[in-house]
Amino acid sequence: MAKDLAGAKDGSEGDLRAALSRGDQTLSRIEPILGHLLSTPDHSLFSDEILARLRGMLNDLAWQILRVQAQATGQSGREAFAERHGEALAMHLQANPAMLSHCHALAVEWQLTERLEAQYGIDPVLSPALQGLIASEDAGTASTAMSALAAQARFVQAQRRMELPLSELPGDLFHRVLLTWRDYNGGRASDALTRAEAKLRSDFDEGSGRLALMARLAAGIGRDNEDALLPEKAGVGLFLTVLAAKSGQDRTLIVLATNARQVTRLALSLRSAGLSASQVDEVLLQLHPQAAPVPGLAELTAGEARSMLSDAAPEIGR
């Protein structure tokens, strides 16, 4: 009997690993495909919302930088200068896999946010979990939660306009953007460009960005706080951040795991973060009502699920 149970568990785990591997192969092909679609001259063939939002964010980043450059170099019209060079600089930014991956994750996150608001009335800004953190007796937690609320509101406004403020980039991506800008200018380091870069760097504060604030909140949330792992309680932004932290994965990968074809990775992530198999099924049902339940979760411990994920981490944005 025990031998039969062990064999059944081995079979279920093998099935889970195979499904995870198939999903990871799809994830590893995302950036090359996106790069091709964004570079295609005939935009009418690819009018998808995600691609439009990607172009909007990349163009917005380019224009922000070019406005600063125009001011530093004494250009008479900042907007005209940005318009002349914006598309070319955006194409340079698009060639960076990490930048493309980050913008894609934001677009997917926003798409999920809009869908859950429409289907279940989940507020895109203020969630019950965030409201509870704002009311925390710990002054530091309450202050961070208030800042995160303001940052989430900015994220919502920016995504509705298909924009991405430079101030909201992670520090490593901000640095890469500036290096790409240098390359766009032919590597010339004139005094004016040096001043422009210095201004951009002095104005940048990674810790005040939405992702950094959410990460600080997630770090203070204990594994027994199950509400933070439920989208309707945490809100999409905090849910994704907490799930990434508790499952030991990159947030971008977690965002992509919310896709309907990545149900296995999402299920294993939720299990590794501490949710029971039945709770995982409830979250999956909410996010993907048409998806079949993932078999074998009840036989896995949280540690086994985490080990399975670490063994199969795909390369995203590298």
C-alpha cells in the first residue's frame, strides 16, 4: 500500500515537472517574439493591446530622457527635439531584453488588474490588505503602506496613459536605460550630456518607487498572513509582490505566471508560498475559471514545490 502511494506521488510529481517545463519553454521565447513584433513596420498586423502599451511605455521613457537632454544642450524646443529623436531612442531601449521584459510584465499586470476589477470589482488602488497595513500600529509599516498606496495610484494613471515614469524603474534598469542613451549618442560625453545624466541620476530614488515600496511591505508580511496571497484581499500589485517574495522567484516571472498557459507555475508558486491545495484551487478558479485544476498539489509540501520551481527557472530578460 505504501509502495503504491509512493508510486502515485512520483507519478504526480513527474507530471507537474513536465507541465512546468512546457510552460517554461514558452516563457523563454517571449522576449525574442516581442522584439520581432515591435520592430515590424506593418503595425496593423499587431494591434494587440499589450504591444501598444509596450510601445507607449518605451516611447514615454525615451521622451523623458530627451527632454532633459534638450534642456541641458540648450535646444530651443524640448518637445520638438524629443519628437525628432523619440522613436529612434525607443528602438534602442527596445533592443534591451531586460527593459523589454520589465515593460511587458507591467503591461500584463495592468491587463490582469483591469480584468479583475471588471469581473470581481477588485479596486486597482486600495485593497483590504493595503488598507489594513495603512492602519497598522507600527508607524513604519503604516507610512510605507501610505506611500505604496500613492505609488499604486500613480501606476494606475500611468498605465491608463500608456506611460512609464523613469522614477518607477528598478535601479539596475534605470542604469541600463542611461547606458543605452549614451550609446544612442554615439558614446559622446560632452559637458552638456554629462550634466543631463547627472541630473537624471540625482533625481532618481529607487526606494520611493512602487515596486520597492511593495517589496518592503512584502518583507514584513508573515507567512501566516494568507490574505496577502489572495488577489481579492491583497489587490493585484501587492499579491504579485508577496507571491514573488514568499516563493523565492523574480516578480516578473510571477507576473507572467498569471497567464492562462502558465497555470502549473502559478499553482506551484502559491503552494510554495504556503497556501493549501484547496486555497490554490480557489485562486486559480478566480484568475482562470476555464482552467482545469492542477493535479498532485495536495501531495506536495511547500518545500517540495519551491524545490521544483528552483530546478526549472527559465531565463527571462537576460
